[in-house]
Amino acid sequence: MTTYSIEQRLLALFDERIAFFDGAMGTMVQRAGLEEADFRGERFAQHHKSLKGNNDLLVLTRPDVIRTIHQQYLNAGADIIGTNTFNANSFSQADYDLESVVYDLNVAAAKLAKETTAAHDRPSFVAGAIGPLNKTLSLSPDVNDPGFRALTFDEAREAYAEQARGLIDGGADFLLVETIFDTLNAKAALSAIEEVKAEKGVDLPVVVSVTIVDKSGRNLSGQTVEAFYISIEHAKPLAVGINCSLGAAEMRPFLKDLSSVADCHVHCYPNAGLPNAFGGYDQTPEQMATLLREFASDGMVNLIGGCCGTTPDHIATI
């Protein structure tokens, strides 16, 4: 019996049809109406800081909530679900004084997602989600000191490596470096991933996803999507794409530019339109699906999903 690698299985899926990511995790967590006690659980009951809003922590304190969200997206038709680890890095968790649990968060999140896919009735994959740090290597946080940086490249790489170790040890099928607003941060993440893969003797695929901050088509550190791709091309990603950013309609020209230069598969998972005055997203599943159908029919994408404001209803309709 021939055993196929994860990469071979994903490539076979992409050759057969367009594949589907899940939608927003944060949107669904907000819908669950959780309180401080849910985030604390027993393990963090006496923690000295408020923990409400630390969604990544729920894989330890309310895994049932995260499992249900994963199941809803799989039932909606997602082929790939992302781990609940967008902020599961030492810099983001420092806001809660929880740097010590970063590895545990990533292992638990990957295991939880893998258990959910294993119990599902059709083949599916787990993307180990590596979000952006809350600090940037390319830009100064101090307008009065443009040369100042809040961290070094090695510090960023170390934080990403810790997260990658946890996701790999937890069983993620591939790693997703997503919502990249600073390309230098992404290069630190990709360097860390290569280091950890060599350390562990594994070779799992990597998918990379940039976010566009305005209609100029650039990320926060100022790169166009073409320049971004050239900057990370050396990592040989299985797929590269755009997520979050603008709504699908506004994303289209930049996705077209990326698909014209990328020597790999291309994906997108946009927000459900542009945010409204209250920070919410109003684009209906039908509206979003109509826009993404055009991306598909024009041959621009191999994977499609949803970011902020999207739900299982969006994924099912898409």
C-alpha cells in the first residue's frame, strides 16, 4: 500500500478542484458569549490579570467551544481548518503575562484540531496558524525615533520557533504563516520554521498569506504583493495568497497580480466586506460567494476561505 505525504495529498486535492479553508475563529468565539470564567478555567482561576478576550487560551480552558467551531466549519464543507493559535506567541501572550504557556497552547490547539478532523466523515487537514506578532521589525512604534525597533530579528525568530515547535508536536499537517503585515516578520517566521523542521527531522508544507492594508495594494511595511512574493519565494511555499485585508471586491486586482507572478498555488480568504461603523462585517454569505465565484471562474485561486466576519454559513454558501 502506497502512503502519500501531506504535501502530495494536498497537491492532489488542488489538482482535482478548488479547496476550502474555514472562516473566522474570532467571529465565532464572540458569538459564544463567553465570560471571564470561561477564559480562566481551573488552571488560570487565580491568575493576576484579566484573561477575557485571550481567545487562544480557550484550547486549554474551553476546548469544547473550539471543537464545536471546528466541527461547524468542517460540516460547512471546509477541507482545511486552522488552529486557534493566531496570538499564541510569546509577544502577544505577554499582554496577559502568559508567555510560559505558549508551547502548551500550540500543542493543545493542534491536537484539538487533529482530533476533530479525525472524527469527521471525510478527509480534511489542519493548518497550524501562525499569526503576526504584535510588534514589527520594519517600523518604529515611536514617531519621534524612526530608527527604533521594539524587537530584534533573532527575538522574532525565537518566538516563531517556539510556536512552530508546539504546532508540529501537536500534529499540524502544515504551517500557515498568515496575516503578514510586515514582510521582515514573515522572513523571521520562515527562518524559524526551517530551523525547527531541521531540528525535528520533519518536512511539512508551508503556506504564506499577506494582508493588504489599503487600496494601494501594499502591506504595512510598504511592499506590493509582487515584491512580497519575491521576498518570500525562497521558502518555496506550497501556496501563497492574501487574507483579511479588504473585502473580496477590493482584493481582486491584487490577487490577480499575485496569481500572475506566483510560481505556486494561490489562495485567498477575505473579510466579509469592509468593516462598518461599529467594526462589524455586513457582507452576506450570498454576496461573498458571488464575488469569490468570479475569482474561481477566472482561474486565480486554488484555495478559498473566509477571514473576519465570516461564519460557517459563508463557507457553506461559497
